[in-house]
Amino acid sequence: MLAHVSNETFVDRFAAAWGSRDANQLGALLHSDVVLEGPLMPVLRGRAMAVYALGQFLKSIPDLQITIHDSMLQNNVVFIAFSFRGTVGRRRLEWQLVDRIELEDGLVRARVAYFDPRPLTRALALRPATWWQLARRGLRKLRGPRTALTQ
């Protein structure tokens, strides 16, 4: 069953959650069985995994800002055109995105992000310390989540 959500209401919540730079506020927009897809990241399944990944992303760009350019709601699908701005290392970046978001009961059930990843990959390539952070994260992913028994 779809809860009625207006375009403005959801887009305002989306902008406020990103503007907070708080992964838990972003998580409050997500369905428990959310699926997030986009360039430069594996498919994320479930709210806990998504909140963790969003937190890591926000830590990597602590001054991240969002600007909403346009949006459209059709049935239970919202399209949001926006840009992110922030600093990676000492390099100031801005990139444009379009998110296609499927809503269920007013929460994000699925999201596909469309953007050109080249500005981010260039910035990361010029910051070798970031390579090691990404490599460590990749190794942790291969090993799986740490539990009290494996720590």
C-alpha cells in the first residue's frame, strides 16, 4: 500500500537529511529493505548497510553541501536533479546527479543514482591517502562485518 506523499514533502525531507550531514537522518528516509545503486559503489541492501555506507561517504567529504535543481513525482517514483559540493583533500568538487527513487509508504524502497563519476575519481586519484582508506574498506568488506566473536 502506498502512503500519499507529495513531491515537495519528500524532496524537502531529502534536502534536509542531506543538509544535516547525518547518516542517521538519511537513514530515517529509508525503508528497512532499501536497495541503493550508483556509480563507484556496490549495491547496498538494507537500511543498516546503507546508513553505514552513507556515514563513510559523509566522513570523506565533511563539508558536503546539496543544491536541489528540479524534481518530479510520478506515482511512487521521484526524480531529483541536484548537485553536491564539497572538498576531497584540498580539492573543491561539484558534481551533478539525478536520483530515481521508488517510494513505499513514504520511504525510499529503491534508489538509482545517475552521475558522471570522473570528478570524484580524479580527486581520489590525486589523494594517495584515500587509496589506502578505500583499500582497507574493501578488505573489510571481503572479510565481512566484525562481530564480538571475531574482534
